[in-house]
Amino acid sequence: METYYKPKDLLRFEEIGKEAPELARKFFDYYNAVFEEGELTEREKSLIALAVAHAVQCPYCIDAYTQACLEKGSNPAEMTEAVHVATAIRGGASLVHGIQMRNTAEKLSM
């Protein structure tokens, strides 16, 4: 089935640097440094990345970090819980912005 997002395109990510190699190098250096073991384990960072991938709705990232989580020892229950954390934060952020709507409605209703 043809989709807008093609899973094989994730493997082409490095091509983004063809016209701007120095910027791409800087990005990938930073990206790789972020995911190195530090105060957080690589497994924990992968779970965070999976949750964020769902919050920003990036299918490439969801695929990549689902695989990374499994490779680093996470299980589907942990991964699902991470997605629920992202959902709760994203949902709460949307709801709290409802106060902005209420403020504007109150101002316009005066």
C-alpha cells in the first residue's frame, strides 16, 4: 500500500546534507552526542525519544525509536507507557491553552 511517508526514506536521512554539508555535519554531531550514555542511559533516552516522536507525530521517528527501544531492552509495556506520558502532556498543554481562548472570549464579550 502506498503511503505519503515511505519507510525507506528514513534510510536517506543523510542526504539532507548534500547541499549544506557543514550544517548537516554539525546537526549529526550534536544528535549523536545527545544519544550517548550520560546521566540517562541510552535505553532511557530512546524511551524519551519515542514519546516525543509521538508528540510531534513523526512516523520516521516512531519507527526508528520503536526499533531502538526494543534493541536497548525496552518492552512494549514500557514503550506504551511512555507514549501515554507524551499523550497526557500534549493533551494537558492543549487544554491549558483553552485559558487563552477564555481570556480572549471574556475580553471580546465585554
